[in-house]
Amino acid sequence: MLTTLLIVLPLASALVVWLAPLSKESTAGLALLAALAEVGLWAGGVINFDFEGGVQYGWTRSWFEDLGISYDVGFYGFSLWLAGLAIVVGAVAIGYGVWVERERARAYYGLMLFLIGSVVGVFASQDLLLFYVFFEAMLIPLYVLVGVWGGPRRVRATLTFVLYTMAGSLLMLASVVAFGIGQGTFSLLDAGQSTNDWVFLGFVVAFAVKSPLLPFHGWLREAYTQAPPEVAAVLSGVVSKTAVFGLIWVVLPHFPEPVDDLRTLLLVLAAATLVYGSLLAFRQPDVRGIVAYSSMGQMGLIMLGVFAVTDVGLDGAVLQSVNHGLVSAAMFLLAGMVERRCGTGDCSALGGMAKGRPILATVVMATGLIVLAVPGSATFAGEFAILSGVFDRGWGYAAVGAGAIVLAAMYGLRLISAILHDARGAAVSGDEPDLRAGELALVLPLLAVLLVLSFWPAAVSGTSFSSGDTATTITGSPG
Amino acid sequence: MTAGAWACLLSPLVGAGAITAAGTRITRRQAGWIATLSVFVAFAGALVTLITLLGKEAEDRQHLSVAYTWLEAGGFRADASILVDPLSVVMMLVVSGVGGLIVWYSMGYMAGADEERRYFAYMALFVFSMLLLVEAGNLLLLLVGWGLVGLASYLLIGFDHHRPAAIAAAKKAFIVNAFGDAVMALGFFLLISRLGTLDFAPVFEAAGNGALSDTVVTLAALGLLGGAAAKSAQIPLHTWLPDAMEGPTPVSALIHAATMVTAGVYLICRTHPVFEAAPEVQHLAAILGAATLLVAGLVALVQQDIKRVIAYSTMSQIGYMFLGAGVGAYGFAIFHLVTHAFFKALLFLAAGIVIHHLAGEQDIRRMGGLRRFLPRTHLAFGVGTLALIGIPPLAGFWSKDAIVASALATGGTLGILLYVAGIAGAVLTGAYALRLYWIVFQGEPSPLVLEHAAGHGDGHAHGAEDAAGHEAHAHAEGPTSMLLPVGALTVLAAVGGLILIPGLWKPLETWLETAVHPLVEASVAEEWVTSGGAVLAGAVGIWVAWRAVSAGRELVPWPHLRTVLEHKLYFDELYDRLLSRPAQLLAARLRDDVEQPLVQGSLDEIGRGALEAGGGVARAQSGLLRSYAFVVTASVIVLAVVFLVVR
């Protein structure tokens, strides 16, 4: 029941916000209130959750019995964490919208809430068709949010995003139908295993577009740099994790054989994404470009953990998904705050902002260090677990991943210094204010969660799957 | 039982957190005091731990205290735990003791600098990280401390963040160390894959009883050595240390002399069972150490920056420690680590007074005759220099000679070669150390020195009236907060070596033996033969340097060799060509030749195709969007309706 409530609350609020003839301020306030209530609801759900107890808070209503389709929702340990990521980052993103006073408020907040609701729906789905519906529903608000509230090249960004995701979605739809019909049920919990490589590849490509993995990332740069910062935060932080969920909950349990057969290809693709993203991040001319490609690299890392299908790797992948979601959201919001001050995100025009802005300096430094996974941080713990997990599949993957640690240090330090250090850039006049209390209130919760996870990464990695036997739990066979 | 050790670990973290959280609500001085006191509280905690351990039987002196499970993934678990044993206690005492003195000194040195609070928060963060490194109860936590000291080092080298040189040096240090971390992590992945754990006891046991294959042990040891060499600036991962001198001088003293850079030596001693199971790697450590001590000693002969001379000297001395650890003389390696922390911190802090006095000048060619104007600093620097050269009975004499004697006791060709390197290094040490001392303090005062002597006279007069400025100008040599720590270190550098007299009086050796048992033990005869040789070598170095410098000549008269040495044997240039530039070129190529044309270009094609199909640019763009949004929305609604109806 709680799960349905978590899905319906934002969706219903979206409808209210959209239809009610309220003023801009009231609309914003109402939307923020709904988002915060959602956070509270989720937190209550975590407290009462039994992390050893399998899928919980379930709710099933059969809809289309002949085909075995049902409205079936509930949370497993790792999906509860991913939903929490969506809810928290979503609330912060709405808060950012309130802070910058987005125009066309009713449509904007309606879409944002609709986005949150459908992402939570994705993470809660225990039925494949329902998963597909939420997956598609989540994309619509994104198209509009980027296309209407985005930067100067927003139309082009939206177009490429639509084209890529449309192609992915069509493939996935075909796979969903083929798999469901073939199994006689769409229930993710009841369906058996399939050995069909083509159905498998349909899913994999769809998720590879969403994450994105090389070479399906063509939409990434434009979408991440042209979207409004808070939408980019949700897009890179949260929406990309639906691919992680899909792979862990749809693909791994139902396609163990194809995963095994194509493992080398998948792992090579993930490793290549990691290196490619990290290298390109190092050469990006603007702050958001660095964050965008670093996100791509990090998704490659997470996928290394997923495709390894080892206990350690999967736990690490979930931990890193949560970490990356929080830190990339924080970084995109900070990029937005810097852009608002200086009118540009161009690295060559920025710099020297640490002087006289102790709060900005501290926050950017802390966030940047977590981006580059400084040892002791939550991202380091996730990275360590993933690489340790993939080591058993071949030391080469771990070696490439270790090389990426150095690359991450290179682009991470470049990111920090581009904003904070050296002489003042051309776009920095010197009287830009330090971070305001309102802005701090947005970034600090994300950083606080990351700090807690740095001191205690086991909170997520130890509770994502029942009793440690992750790979066994997921694939039904020892990993 | 371990409460003292936990307090020792956490106190500086609390200090750093408090300064950060308080922000501008506290004054700069208060921030300085918070940092200093938090580190001295850590020292008190270390003392309590020492006393507790002293009250125990030798075999009961090892305690693992687990707080909670830090990382749990699959079947792998790593706890947040600390290991208290004789080795970690010695390190705790050095880190918090010398650290406390240096943070205290910083209060005078940094007075009036921009963003002083940030400086003290970073210093406290560093001390916490270093304590985490030495107290860590398993290899993963050790790696965390390992990375965090690198972070603090980065933050402090780049403290003057508006200076591009400082930021570049900070980045370089971080990236070289990240490379070391990555190599070490790879070794750990291997251990996890074979043993499923990174706890000390099972790893050491498996290394010792042959449960791990030779290849695995060798690779794991190589991983550890890679991390150790990067952190301790040993060849070939040494290039970051001289550049790190861009940081404030107390930072150089604490991080790049007394503590962090010696972490590699601690690591080898801590994980000695792994190295002993892979003797080739352990010997490689000794060989790297010998090579570094010679190369760094040679380069130090021609440097003109006061801090860089001391930096190369640090590399060279850590080379001795690696040599010691590499031949299995763990106790002596740690002994030299301790005495080196005293005399090298002293040299840096004394150099800091010189730099402070000369308003930031670091070029020794502009110095001279400072003994008249800075008598106390002259004394301190002199004691530090003699201790460094290893003149009895000062600290460096006992520890360095013990290491060289152990090399002799190892025997074989390797032992002889290492012994010769150690003695040759002693000549070099004598030469560069005396050269530095002589140029800076002896001879006639340089124009710069005279100018500042006059300037400080004025400052003194005003200082008496101005209460706030009083401390800063109380004496040309600096405020008491600078002089007292230097005084304390002078005493330690003079008598600190007496905690161990090889062959005769060895409380430190016995103390450490229960934690790390040495592989070699030099006979008393070998000790004294070595000592004689080493002292003679040092004297030769001194004599050569004195002859050259007092006559105004350079130590290395051959111009070609000078050029090579001034370019530090071209390591920087080599890495730039071999690694840095190709990586940048590859990244640029990928961006311009792959990402742009393939991804964005094909997008343009797709886009144009779609536009042409739709006819009319604007209409097509929004039309395509709208129709897709419509189709998807419609299908979602239809599906929902179908579900509801059919149900």
C-alpha cells in the first residue's frame, strides 16, 4: 500500500498543481510541500522495512488475466534505496526550481512531480508491462522540461534525446511483448528464464541508451548541458539509474544464459564507457560538460559491477548508483549556481571564485572530491566494491578501472580548479555573492547524505539484497 | 583499553570539523588554537596508550578494536577498526607529537595570511588522516587513510590557490599519489579475490604459510610497494615532492618531511609478512631506496632553493629507510623515521624562520651571514644539519648507521652494494647539508639580509607600542609560538637518538620487536665499523663542501653534469613526453576526431533527415516532438483504460 501511495502522491499532486488556478508562489509552495511529504513518507517506509524480507509493501491487482498482466508494485532492498534517491533528488530539484523562480509554474511543477512519480513507479514495478509504462511515462516530462525550460540549444538537445530514447523504447517494447507472451506472464517475480538473445539485446540496448553506455551516448552532452540544471540533476542522477534497476531486476534474473554468453562484450563495453567518459571529461571546455562525461564514465563503472554478476560487484553497483545519483545532482546544481553568477559555465572564463567565498569553496571542493572518489568517501567505497567484484571476471577489467581512478583524479581536480582556483577568470567580476542560505539548503542535504554514507557505506551496500548472497538471489544461480 | 587510541584518532577530526562548521564565527587565532589543542589532545591519547601498553606483557601488546562494519559487499566485510600495537603507538606519538609542535608553530608563521582558518582545518584533517593511516585495523582502512593524507597534502600544497604554480604542484602530487593508490588497490583486489578479506591477521597468515601462490604474493607485494614508493617519493614516483615545496613551510615540515612521506616505510614494516614472502620485491624496495638516496643526494648538491635542498634531502633520507625496511631491519627503519622526523622538521621550521625573516625569499644565492641576525635559528639549523649528516651523538648518527650496518650484515653482493650506497650517500649528505648551512648562515651578510635586518629593527620599535602586532614582530626570529616548537625540536634532534644505541641500549628495538621482528641483526663489530665509516664519509662530505663553498665555488664544477642534475635527471620531461602529453592528446583526439564527427555529426544527419521529411525547420522540430509526445501519452492512456476496462 505504501508503495502505491509513494507513486500516487506525486502524480496526484502533479494533477492538482497543474489544474488548480493558484499563483506562482502558491504553486511552488504546494509542489515543494508535496515533494517533502514524499520524502517523509519514504523515510517512514525505510524505518519499517525488513531488509532480509524480500519484496515488501507490495500491492497487486490483476488487470489482464489472460496475458498475466497486473498492477504489481513493491520494494526490494536495493529498489527502496533507488526510489529514495529519486525522491530526495526530486525534492531538491523542485527546491531549486522554487529558488530560481521558474516561469510557467503550474506546468513546470506539474511536470516535475509527474516525473518523480513515474520514476518511483519504475523502481517499484514488479510487472514488466507496468515497468514499461512507467519507463515511458517518465520520458514525457523530461522531453518537455528540456525543450521548454532548457538553454539556447534546447530544441536540438530535445530532438536528439527523443530520437535516441524513442529507438531504445521501441526495442524494449518489442522485447517486453515477446518476453511476456513467451512466458505467459508479465510478472517479474513469477516469470521464468529466457535464452533468447534477441529479446535480451532489446532490453540491453534500451538500458544502454538510458545509462548511457558507449556507443549509445549521442544524446548525453546536449541533454546534460542544455537542460535546466535541476533537470540535468534528475536526468543524470536519477533517470540513468532506471537502467541499473532494469538490468538488475529485469535482465539478470530472466536472462542468465545470454548474460553469461555475452559477458565479455558487455564488460568490455562498460569498461570502454568508463575510460571514454573519463577521457572526454578531461577535455570538456565547460563545467557541465565535465560533469556530463564524468557521469557517463561513472555509469560505465556501475555497469561493470552489474555485468560482473558477482555478490560484491552488485552490492557495489547499488551503492555507487546511490552515491553517483546524489553527487552528480549536487554537482549539476552547483554548476547552475555558478552559471547564474557568472553567466557562463566556460572553464576558461571562470576561476578564482574561492577567494572571498568560503562557503562556495568548501561545498564545491567537497562535492568535487566525492566526484573523483577520494579514498574514504562513499564513492570510493562503491568503486572499490565494484572493481573488487569485477576482478573475479578478469583482472584486466579491474586494472582498467584502477586506471580510471587516476583519470577521475585528473578531471575532478580540473573541475574544482576551473571554478575555484588560479587567477580570477574573465567572467568573474569579483562581486558575485557567496552561496546563499537558500542555495546551501539545497546542496547541503545531498552532501550530508553522502557524508553519512562515507562513514557508513555498509548502510546501503549491506542491505541492498537479502543475506549477502546477492548474485544467487538475483539470478537463482551462484555467481 | 583502546579509548586513548580512539581519542587520539578522533580528536583532530573533531577539531577540523569544528573549525569548518564555525566558519567566520571564530577568529583566526581561535581556529589556530582549536587545531593545536586537538592535536595535542591526540598526543595525550597516544601517551595514555603507550603507558597502558607498557603495563602489559610483551605478547599482550596487540589489540584490535572494532567500532562497526564500514563496508559490506557480498561476502566481503571491512570494519572501522584500529590496531593498537607497539608499532602503531610509536607512529601515533611521532605524528601527534611532531604534528602538534608544527601546528603550534604555524600559528606564528601563518599569522595574517589569507584564509588562515581553512589552513588550520586542513592541518587538523591531515593529522587525523595520518593517524588513521597508522592506526588502521585492516588494509582497506589503511588505504583510506593513505588516500586521505594525499588529499590533505593536495589541499595544503595548493593552499595559496590563486597561485597557478601552487595549484599545479598540488594537482601533480595528488595525481601521482592517485596512481600509487590505484596500484595498491589492485593488489588488494587480488587479495580479496583469493582470501575474501583484507584483515591483517588472515592476510599475513596466508602469506606466511604458503596458502597464497608465489605469483599472488609477489603481485600483492608489488602493489604495496607501488603505493609506498608513490607516497614516499621514491624513484620512479618521486617527481611530485620537490614541487610540493610550493606549499607553506610548516606544511613541508609536517607532511613532506616528518610524517606523510615516511608512510611508505611504515607500510612495509606493517605488512612485512607479505614482503618476506616475496623476497625479490622486498629487495626491490631496498634497491629503490638505495637508488633514491644517491640520486636525491646528487640533485640536492646543485639546488638553489632552500626548501628544495631540504626536500631532496628528505627523499634521500627516506631512501635510507626503504633500504632498511628492504633488508628487514624494520626497527632501525622506524628508528630513522623517528629521528628524521625530529631533525628534518627542525630544519624545515628553521628554514621557515629564515624565509619569514627575509619576507618570502627562498633563493640561497641571495642569502648569507644570517648567523649574526638569527642566532637562535642558526643554532637550531646547525644542530639539525649535524644530526642530518650523522655526527655523533646527534639523532641521525644512531639511526642511519644502524641501517647501513644492517645492509652489511645482510651479506652477499646485494648487501655489499647497499652498504656502499649507504656510505656514498653519507658523503653526499655531508656535502649538500654543509653547503646549505654555510651559504645561508656563514660568510658575509648579503645585501638582502642587511636590508631585512634594518627593516626588522623598525618593526621592533613599533611592535612595542602595538599590542596586536607585538607577537609578530617581538623578535626578528619570530614569535614565541614559532620559537618554542623549534626549541623543542632542537632538543629532540640532539638527544632523540638516545632511545636506541645499536648493540648496547635498545628499548625502542625491543619495544618494536614484538610487533615486527627484524630479519637481520648486525653484530656489534659491524655496527662500529659502519659507524666509523659513515662518520668518516660525512666528514669527507663536509670537508669537500666547506672547501668549495668557502671559496665561492659550486660543489659540482662540471657544467654538463650540473645541467643534468639541475634538470633532476630529466624525469619530469620524460613523464611529460611519455604519459601526460599522450594522455592529453588521446583525450583531445577522441573529442575532436571521434566524439564530434561520429556522434554529433550523425546526429546532425538524423536531425536534418527528420527536418526535411517534415518540411520546414521549425515546424518539423516541434512537430516531431509533439507527435511523439502525443503518441506516447495516448498509448499510455489507452493501455491504462484497457487495463481498467478489461479487469
